[in-house]
Amino acid sequence: MKILITNIKQLLQVRAISVLKVSGAEMAVLPSINNAYLLIDDNLISDFGEMKNCPKIKADDTIDASNKIVMPSWCDSHTHLVFAGNREQEFVDRINGMTYEEIANRGGGILNSAKKLEATSEEVIYFQSKSRLEEVMKLGTGAIEIKSGYGLSLESELKMLRIIKRLSSEFPIEIKATFLGAHAFPSQYKDNHNDYIDLIIDEMLPEIAKQNLAEYIDVFCELGYFSLEETERIVKAGVAYGLIPKIHVNQFNAFGGIALATKYKALTVDHLEVVNPEDIEALINSETMPVALPCCSFFLSIPYTPVRDLINAGLPVALATDYNPGSTPSGNMNFVVSTACIKMKMTPEEAINAATINGAFAMGLSKTHGSITVGKKANIIITKPIDSYYQLPYLYGSNLIESVFIEGQKIE
């Protein structure tokens, strides 16, 4: 099926030659074409350019995008979208003065979600997760990573990963699965970390590899969670099973986790609310993508990732939602882009680059997603009539999306 979009006010993120990512000063450049057309052939982008060069073809569907922006869909490289129920009571507890750590220490936080997940059937969790996925697709997300990590047992971790695999098979959106068994220590292993790590390495990883349920491995490397030594042990085991590291690190403390992640060629390091010069130096000498999660900082009232320091050092940055029931109960990438501009002082160009081409890199999808490039997936956002793309972050409370196409299919 051929879809021709004409009279596009501005076509954003056009890359005639595909790039893997943009870094440093390049992040401030957002290539675009005014008064443009875009041709979709089945699930791929097949042509684009200025309207004066629009081919005379008979398309199955022609869309007039006068006064509208067309751009690649968002690439959300960090979510925990599969979970059971919610943690709204913890939201109120934080309003009343409790800290994230205090809530976790009383059995809340990740352990609360693990308890709910264990008690909920796989089918119920699937339908809850399906509803969330449908919502974020309508909000413009065209590729997404989903982590396990609310299981914390062999049976429950496999349950989460099976749900992720089922979602991937039933929706057109590209879904990347990450095994995050090392999200927290279950209460029965609170004083016996080695036995839980043995469970991850000796039982969880072999079964996940056997069933081909994940592409990445993640660890919450943080004080009170997994130490550097514990993180390294788990990452080494994951790599031995062919899993690529993506590490939660520097959310509350900086103590060498980034250098450890780059040592094992982690695809991403995520959070980075606390960053020191040694962390930046480790990233400069690596291919690891820093991923900022501004809506987590917004919701928890913790510091924001110092992206200006990262970009000024010549580094790339990706943006993601961190969609989860405890610290970021939203998968809205539009709000992520707005928050990045408002709170982290990213320019609209930097934020859009971070949420498209760099987000694709953070999932290993640079060759198929993240830009308007011939041969890439036809994953696009068509806005409502707007004055400029600056309004996307500026009008942070408005839904400016008119329609979304994922792999050439309009999301209804």
C-alpha cells in the first residue's frame, strides 16, 4: 500500500544518509525540509523531498498535511511498562514527606510491585500492559524497550518476559526486551545477596537464554541495591549468555558504576541524575549512550541529569520515559521532550534528536528507526496544524498529535 503525504509544512529529522546517533554540538542541528512530501510504501519510507519534486504517482491514500509537522515517531528506550496494579499510595506518602528510600525500606517500591505481580495472573497483567502500550503508541511512540524486574523470582521474571514477547508478536511496534532480575533484592535475600545472585546466574539466565526472552541485561547499580562487585558479576554472566548490558546507574549516588558499564561495553547507562568528571571521562572514551529520564526527576523531585555538561563534553544524550508504577507513572514521550527543554535546558532540536535518532541507538535500532530516511520503517507522527515544532515542547499540556503511523499502519 502506498501512502503519499503532501504539502507538509515542515518535515523533520530528514537524513538522506543514515546516521547512528548525533553527539555534542550536532545535537543542536535538526535537518528539515519546508513544504515537503513523504511517500510510504507498505511499512517503509520510500521517498521524500520538496513538493516541487513530488512524483506524479497514484497512491492508495493521499494525506494533505498543510500547516502540519511530520516527523519520525518517538523511540522510548527505557520503560517498565509491564507491571501489575499501581503504587498510588506511595505517591501520597511522598507528598506527606516520606522519601523514596524510606518507602523502599518498609517494603514499598520495587518489592511492592513484585508482590502485586506475583499475586496477579499472567493474563490480567497482559491486558493491563496491552492497554498501556496502546496508549503510548497513540501518543507517538513507535519503538519501545520494556524491562522485567518486578518478578524477582524465576517464575515471575519469566512471566514478565513472556508478556513482553506476546506484546511484541501482537503489535506492529518494535519492542526490545530487557532482563532486570537485578532490580532489587527480595526480602528473603536481604541479608544473603550471594544466594539471590546465584539464582539470577544459575537459574534465571539459562532459562531466559533457552527461551530467547531477552536481548539486554540490566542491573540497578546503586547504594542499597547492587554494589559494583555484584553488578559486575551479574553483567559478566549476562554477557556470557549473549545479552547486551543496559545499566541503571547514578540515580542517587556516583561511585564508579559508569566506568564499570563502559568496561563491559554497555549500550546505555540510564538515569545519571548525579554525574562527576570521572563519569564524563569514562563516557567520552566509549560507545555507551547516556540516557536521561527527566520525568522521573519531575515525579520524585530529585535532581535532573546534567545534560548540558554531557553535551558540552561532546557526548550524545537520549531521552526516555522510565514508565513505571512507582517513580514515573507515565509513558508520554511528548511530556519527556517538554520536561527536557523546561528543566534540563535542552533546546527543542536537542530534545527531538535525543528522543528520536539517539533513542533508536539506545535500542540498537539506528538502521531502521529514528529518522526520515529512505528504507527505514514508516513510523511517523503527523501533528495538528501548528506554527512551528517549538510548540511541541512549549505547549506541554496539549496533545498536538493528529495521527501516528507505525510500520505504515495508522494507529486508531
